[in-house]
Amino acid sequence: MADLKTTYCGLTLKNPIVVGASNLVTEVDNLVKLEKAGAAAIVYKSLFEEQIQLETLEMENTHDDYSNWDAEHDSFFPKLKHGGPAEHLLRLRQARNAISIPLIGSLNAVYHDTWVEYAQKMADTGIDALELNFYASENDFEADPASIEKNQLEILKDVRKAIRIPVIVKLSPYYTNTLSLVSRMDKAGAAGFVLFNRLFQPDIDIEGQKHHFPYNFSNENDNRLALRYAGLLYSKIHGSIIANTGILNGHDVIKMLLAGADAVQVVSVIYKKGIGYIEQLLADLEKWMEKKGYGSINEFKGKLSKENLTDPFAYKRAQYVDILMRSEIFMQYHPKRGELHDKHEDYSE
């Protein structure tokens, strides 16, 4: 039987399947089922400071609506304050006590001080690692890109100083030089990197002529960018690499490991096919390893990374160069449009 164990951010995982942050993991029953199905670790739903701020504002507005009602009533409500992250922390402790596999917290704060404060409070719940969810959707034309990266680096450094558990960074791909930022964060002490954050984007309802915000699951080939960066980063940084977004079947898991990822995060496929599908992912991985004669993941992890390939185009404009080369070949030997189309399909297989 193949050995599926892997190491991620200093944590020993029984296999490379990590369940990513979502509403799915907020129920204790689901956590237990995920562990039973074979999940090696679980990332708990993110603590969003923006949500706390919004709830606090709504609470204050409700109280203000009924303040100074008359001379005898300053307010109809008792003097209450929003509990801040208290409810999330309570649920995080309950989750930690419900399962034996590693539990990773996820944090998305707004202010520098609260990044550190909330990180400390989350670490105190007993989680095994903390994921800093650097989700930023800039809409300020004057924001300096260098200052954005500098701020995130400073947050990472201060959180690292404040807590003892591994600190993981979850990044979006929208940086001028993602490799440079990862390298600097790696040197700053990040234990690992999640590639990449799936950003939610607005859509427009043309009939109602209004914005709406659909929940979009990952689709096939959404993982290509993560695969590319996993291949580029393998052996170049000290931190671990975890591929996220578009991991929908066993083949996707294998591809990411071959590129150089230490593990993968899955969410959409669990929603689509159920918690039990984790068993199928693991079965597909184990079957492939046995077929290829691999006894452990370390025997093939990174085999197709940039570090281990001699092809200069594999991770540099690979698809573009491939298309150019094929176009020249087929236009030379198959000048007819229809014939070219048919032959191209045969060649691509």
C-alpha cells in the first residue's frame, strides 16, 4: 500500500487532502464526517474583521434609532456592546475539540493592530496553524503597490512574533511579481503559501439592471495558475506550497504534487459531490501511485517542477509557444482550414 503522508508547514499530514475554509466546516457534525472520510487537515471558516465591523455598526444604529425617545427614556435597550470575535473563537475551540486531525484557523483583518490581536486570540484556542488571508480588492487609484506589499510583510512579521504556531499566507495572484513577494514573505518566516485566494467578483443582472453577487464554484482548469506557480516555487523557498482552486478530482491532486505542491485544498468538489468524495480522491491517488510504482509521495513530488525539467518553455509562455509551433507545422502541411482543424484535434491527443 502506498504511503500518502506529507509534511505541510511543519505539520505531518496523513495525506495531502486539506479541506479549505468555507461554511461547510462550521458544523461540528461535518467536521467529524470530513475527518472520517479521510481529510488530513481542515481550515476553519475565516474570521473577517469587516463582518464584525458591519455587525457592530448595525447594532449601534439600532440602538441610536431608539435613543433619547423622550425625557424618561434615554434608550429602550440595555447598554450592550458587540462581542467582537468572541463567537468565532468559541466555535473555533469547539471545532478543535471535535477532531483529532490538524485544524487551521483563517484570518482576514483590516487594521494592523487587529491582525495581531485576533491572531493571538485565535492561537489561544488550540489551533495547529493560522492562515493569513491577505484578501485585498483595491479600488484606490492612488494606492502605491509597493506600500501594499510592505504593509502585508509587516503584518506577517508582527503576527509571527506574537504567536508560536506556524503562520501560513494565502495570496491572490494579482501582484506585479508574485514570486518576489513569496520569496520575501518566505524569508520573513511564513511557514507556507496557499496558491491562490479565489476572489469573489460582482456580476450584472441585465434584466434587472443591477449588480448581483453569485457564489461561483471552481471549474475545470481553474487550477492552472496554481500549478504553474507550484512548479516555479518548488525547492526555491523554505515554506510549504499548497494548491487551491479547481482541485476537482484525483488527477488534479496528482498534477499538483508532480508540479511541487505539498498538499491541496478542496472546497467546491465537496459541495458538489459530498463529503464522502474525499475517499475517491485518495483512492485515485493511491491507485495511480501503485500503477507507477511509487511507494511514497516524496518519490514523485516536484518531478515536473521547473527545478527538475530541462524544457525552457515548460513554465515560461508554454502555451503560447506551443500554439505558435503547432500553427506553423499545420499551416505548412495542412493549408485547408477544415483539414487543419481535424488534424489539430488528432495531434493534441
